[in-house]
Amino acid sequence: MANECLFCKIAAGEIPAKIVFKDDQVLAFEDSNPQAPFHVLIIPRQHLSTLNDLKTEDRALAGHLIFCAAQIAQVNGHAQDGYRTVFNCNHGAGQSVFHIHLHLLAGRSMTWPPG
């Protein structure tokens, strides 16, 4: 499964991406189809298909994704004006790549509900 995964291939360096952050647990890169002036995807290096696949032992990793989003927003000048973070889970919610990823969107006004 993971050997076919687009995001696993990006994390392994097999497919190029514009990396904005990386550490031993996560990788963040610019979305290839941005929905805001600043749109970054933050992925765990570990392959997990959906949020439904998280186990108790993955709690720290899930929290680290969110922590990294806040740090990336801060470093890129979006913390003060605001930003949105989004996880999509499964087809009905708009997930198109089945590797957990957190969207970080900023640089424009966001509406509610997101729709």
C-alpha cells in the first residue's frame, strides 16, 4: 500500500515537491493545487491512510502535525492574520490522497461554513 502512495514517494524523495519544513516525523510541502495563496500539506512520514487508522500510540504524532502547522504559519507570517487547518477523512469529506495530511491555508479571508 505505502509503496504506491504519492505522499510516501514525496517523503522518500522519489517525487519532487517544494518542501517548506521537515523533521524526523513529518514533512510539509506546497500543495500542487493551492486553494489559498499559502497552502501547505503536512504529512507524517509514517503511512496512515486516514484518520480512522490512527491508534492510541499515534496520538503524539497527530499532535505533532498540528504543532508543526502552527510553527509553519508563524515562520511564514500568517499566525497574526489567521490561518485554517483541515483534515479530510475519506471520499465523502474530500480526501483524494489516502495518506493522512493536514492542510494549512492562509493568505486570504476564510468563510464559514467551509463547504
